[in-house]
Amino acid sequence: MKLEELEFKIDYFELDEKFYQKLDATPLNNPHLISYSKSACDLIDLDYEECETPKFVKFINGELVLKGSVPYSMVYAGHQFGYFVPQLGDGRAINLGAVNNWHLQTKGSGLTRYSRQGDGRAVLRSSIREYIMSEHMHALGIPTTRALALIGSTHPVYRSYGETETGAVVLRMSPSWVRIGTFEFFARGKNGEENLKNLAEYVIKESYPHLIGIENRYAKMYSELVDKTAKLMAQWMAYGFMHGVMNTDNMSMAGLTIDYGPYAFMDYFEKHNICNHTDVEGRYSYNNQPHIAKWNLEVLAYNLGKISDFAKLMRYLKNFESLHQKEYLSIMNNRLGLDENLSGDSNLDLIVELLGALESARCDYNCFFYELTKLENLDSLSSILDMCVFREPMQKWFDEYKKIVQAENRSFENRKIQMKKANPKFVIKNYMLQEAIQNAENGDFELTNELLNIAQNPFDEHKDYERYAKPTPVEHANLQLSCSS
Ligand code: AMP
Ligand code: MG
């Protein structure tokens, strides 16, 4: 389909206009295309060649508003690091409308009514990070918003003192941009209940259409979101993903990973790792993520409790841990090539022990699973032990692992097939992104595009990039990033 043939649909304007602002983007100077994602194009049936035309850059830069598209920003509130902030919103993101139920949104498009002290811009480095990681998470099977394209510019943007960076825009796509924080905003004021009901109906239509018109639908929507979020957390934890800023305004009502900031995929395993430099207390540390997700869902329950049975919502939330654990165990069993039906609960102990062993051994988390998948037998472990700073804890763990593998008595090939599906060769770490960013800041976007290709096909070989399948070089491992983006 040609760009002009895209059909935009906007249902958000059914809500009261105090919940959004219709506005135009403020274009960047000298915009240019850096990259586009073919697999994201497929979601809206957009011809790939269209992305290589000047009008495509104009479209992302807000200079070309397509037929049926009415740009708007959404308001929301949120708990940031545990404290309620009554008004946040799309301070730099502009929605263009939905195509094929994918809401297109440009991030970094200038000031909006909700910009507060911000400048409405996004710098190149953070835009590359969001663009690549959105597509990577999808390729790993982890629910996420998507990214269709990335443009750069010569537009100066100031973040840290004395440094000038340049502005960029990511064209993001999501089945929904509604956040828990959106409910927190709607719940306030004199028509709170009515506004909440309208928003809940909107979210049901957008993300839970099978619930339209049925009894107790708000509570059902809540329970489905609890399920989705518990599973999402299990995927993050099993793959060592840390979001970094799990404020309620960054929690999706559709159970997706949204708003990529100072995130990281764990390098060497560290249970209490904190990837966000600003998170002094470790509220959003690796190990805290499921607890925080539950805390955020409790905030939602307080708000939805105004239009449905609060006690019932809280009763359902009690299932969070067991749902989370079940999903986590299932993924970890796949990653270890074990069959939970054969070994049952003993696998949980083995997994907990593995995490301890990985931490004591200082072993790269995802590389461990990739090397485990490649082992020819369990008697020659050198490829794994050589990755460990301290070998003994890992050696000990393998003694336990061998016992369970032997007791399960499944064929080696079977186990390998199971593991291959769960253990990608490549997991995109921050140091890889940093290399692509450094080149991009010097005007060379080849590595950004190569990394996108690896990110989108992490189970493939990519012979030229063997080094990215190896443990993170120690000088780059487990570093923190700041929120500034
Ligand atoms: P985040 O935690 O990065 O998702 O952002 C938190 C809030 O700050 C949201 O309301 C954003 O829209 C807003 N924000 C972040 N960066 C900027 C910026 N450069 N200009 C305007 N608003 C921003
Ligand atoms: Mg956000």
C-alpha cells in the first residue's frame, strides 16, 4: 500500500476533549531517514519502497499529515518512583491515528500541552535504543510496542551541560497507548466515575473486544490485565530484561512493554542489579520488577474500584504471584531443556540454585543459556566454565542438573530442540547499542541497521557478528544508564 492509501481511524475523540490535545508536530531541521523496519511495515501493509521516499521522512517529521489523520497528544497521571504526580502526558509524543488497529505515534515531535519542563524532543541515542529494542523484544516473543522507522536531524538538543546532541523521531506503533496512569488521571475531578467508565469502555473496545457489553466487564478487564502482566514479568525475568522506570505511567493497559528508557538486558547475572542510574534506592531493580508490577496493578485496582467491586479486584490480584511463577517456571524449564511434567517442583530449586551459581560465578546470563544449548554432552563443560570468573559454583550446579537430566531420561536431541527455541544466539545488550550509537553520532548508520537485523532475527547465525554472541566485555558489563533521553 502507498503512504497516502493508509486509512487512519481515531476513536479517542469519543472521550471528553479535556483528555487530549489536538496539535501539530514541530518539525526537526534537516530530517533524514536512518532506518525502517520491514516487519513493522507488514503490520500496516505499507510498501517498503514507500519508506525510502522523501515524503515518508516528511510524514514522520510531521510536515505531511495524511488523509484521516488528526494528530493529538494524550494526558495521563502516574506514580513516579512511588509518588503520585497528578498530571503527566505525552510531553513529546504525538498520535496520528490507528491503521489496522495499530496506533501510530511519533516520539520527539516537539512541545505539547503536557511537556511540563521538557523540550518535547528525543535525542538520537535514546531513539536508537527504543527503535531497536522494540523490534528485538517482539522477535524474542515478549509483548511490546513496535517501531516502524527512525529519522535523525541536525536539530540541536541539550541534555547534559555543555553537550549538544541532535533530535530524532521514532515512529512507534502499539495496539494501545493507554496506561495505568491514564486511569489515575481520569479518576480525578467531579465526573470521575463517568470518565472512568468512558475510558474503561474505550480500553475494552481497543484491547479486550471480547468483553464488549458483558456483565462485570471492568473487573474482567482487570483480571485479564493481571494475567497478562504476570506473564510479561515472567518473560522479562526469564530473559534478564530490566525496564528501569516502572512508573504507573509506563505500565500498559494492554500488558505490553512500553516506553523504553534506561533499560538493560542483564550482562552477568546479578539479582539486585539496578540499570537506572537515577534509581538510587533500587525500586526498579531486577528482582523487584514483579513486586512493582503488582504494586502498580494495585494502584489500578484503587481507581477501577470506583466503578467496580474493589474487593473482588484485590482478591483477583492475589493470584499474581502464582500466575507469575507458573509462567516463569515454564520458560526457565524450556531454557534448561527440562520437562516440568517429569521433574515437577524439584526444577524450581534447581532454577533458584542456578541463579545463585550464575551470580557467584559471575557468568553472563543469556550467554549461559546459549552455550548450554550448544553443549555436546554434560561431561565437557569447558565452554561454559571458561565464561565464568569463578568456576566452582557452576561446576557444582551442573552436578545437580545432571541428576535431573538423567532422571528425566529424555533424548539429548529432544532437549536440544526445546532449548534452541528458547535460547537465542543474540540478546541485544547496552554495549552493542552504544557502539551503534557512537557510529550514528558520527553520521554512520550501518551498524544501527545491522543491529536491527540481528535484533529482529536473534536465533539466526549472523556470522560476521560472532563477537556479539560472546559474554559482554567486562569493562562494559552491568553499567547504569541515566534517565535523560
Ligand atoms: P518517561 O518516564 O521517560 O516515560 O517520561 C515521563 C514523563 O515525562 C512523560 O509524561 C513524558 O512525556 C515526559 N517527558 C520525558 N521527556 C520529555 C521531554 N524531553 N519533553 C517533554 N516531556 C518529556
Ligand atoms: Mg513514559
